[in-house]
Amino acid sequence: MVTVVFPAGDGFNVYAVFHPRKGVAVLGAESGLEPPSSGVWASTSYVKRVPRRPFAGAVHIDFGPLGRIDGRFVADEAPHVGHLNRFCRGRRPVSEFGHFVGKTVIRGDGGWLNASTRRAPIAAVTRSFKLRCEKGHAAQFKNRRPGLFGYVQGPTDFLSNNDGTYLHSILRGENLVTEFMAIDHLRVDTVGFKAVAREWLPGDVATIRSLEVESAPEATLQFGTPARRPSTAAAQPPLPFSAAAEYTRSLGSLDGDLTASFLGKELPLAGPGSAAEICARPDPRKLWRCE
């Protein structure tokens, strides 16, 4: 796997990831939309299939109007040889760290970002090899979303031990799925909001847009009673979200005009065709109960 990162100004970091053996490339950018203390974060990633070939130091990948990666990896230090699970046999993984020389460009769909560099200061190459492991001890990666969308994890793919009851919804459209999550934090008087949009762009490019507000006032998210099984919820997240939405269990949908301003595009999160549920967890010793 080859990873390239460079700062692009205005709080943006551009990244590119190339999986030579899988024939997949990722190009994207992330940004803290506000000062870091606010906990607002966003990213947009583009994923496409490319010819499978061994990595020999150079990368040449064209994302069309979205951008391109054209250059070579230069190591700054000796390769680092990793360790193996004691139940496995085979060649140990090797990592190299350095920089990337060449042209890396990202424009994004619609030209929402125009960033480029001829020298990315952060680059890494990680080589892993097929191992022989005792039964039950092989390292396994289970992709929740088979295909290109599984190469970029969105914030709605995981929860923490500090997350309590949450509202979750999915809105499906043509070539587009948006996902929204509003979370009541345990032990602290704040709530959080997450959104992900997965969209197919022309040229079979999978696009993953992510947005997260880690900490917002409690008043922006209200669950009904009882706490163990709330049947209603109302959310009015702060910027970069806009408007509000409501949920009632008997309808099973997220209603309202709630939208999210992702990097590059503003998209709806609520309305006709949505499916929603509340997963209750008022006690950190309990598991979530969704309905």
C-alpha cells in the first residue's frame, strides 16, 4: 500500500492511497472546518479501480477532472521490518517512510478544491506478504461494504464506549445514499452528529463524503420518554448542518428539511423515502436496543 499526504492550505490536507495488488486507488481531502477545539471535521474521498501491477516506486493514476497522481516514492530512511503473530509463519511486513516527488492534483467534482504539489512531504510504502497461520489466528479484515465504498471508513461505521442513545437514518436516492446519526453522549452534557454520503460519479468513481460534529449543546438533540425506549426524537444540529428533522417510531422515517454541507456538495438527510430508528442505551453497562 502506498500513502501520500500533503497540506493544501485553508486547513485542508490532501491524501492519496494506492493498493497495487487490489487494483484500487483513493484520492481525497479532509478539513477541520473550524478551529480544532470545536471538533468539526469533514472529508471527501474518490475511489476507483486501476490496473493491478506490482509497485516499483512510481505511481501514475488519472482521476479525470477530479485530479491525478503522477510521481515516485523516495525513501528518507532505511526500511523498517515489522513483526509477525507468533502463530504465523512467512515473510515479515516491511514499511518505508519518505516523500513523494511528482505532480499530485485534486480538484474534486465541481471544482470545490484546487490543490496541487510537486513534492508531498509525507509518504509511506507498506508491503505485506501471504502468511501461513494456525487456524483461527490469521489476521482478518472484514469489509462491511464490499466493493469500492469499503475502502474508506465513514464516521457512522463506528461508535465509542462514551456514546449512548442515538438516532440513525438512511435516505436512498438514484446513485446516492445519505446516512445520518445523532448521538447522546454518556457522562458529559453534549451530543454529537455524523453524516455520510456515498455516491457513484461518472466513470465508476465511488465517492464517500463524511461530516462530523463531535460536541454540540444538549438542546440540539432531544429524545422522548421513557429513556429506555424513546419513541420520538428531534434534531437541530449546528453548522455545517442546516435546518431540523424529527423522528416518530410509528412512522419509521426521518421527517424535515435537514441537510448537510459536505465538502463539495450540500445534500438532504431527511424526507420521503428515509428509514430511521432509535437505538437506546441510557446505561453504559448495557448494549444498544434498536427499534
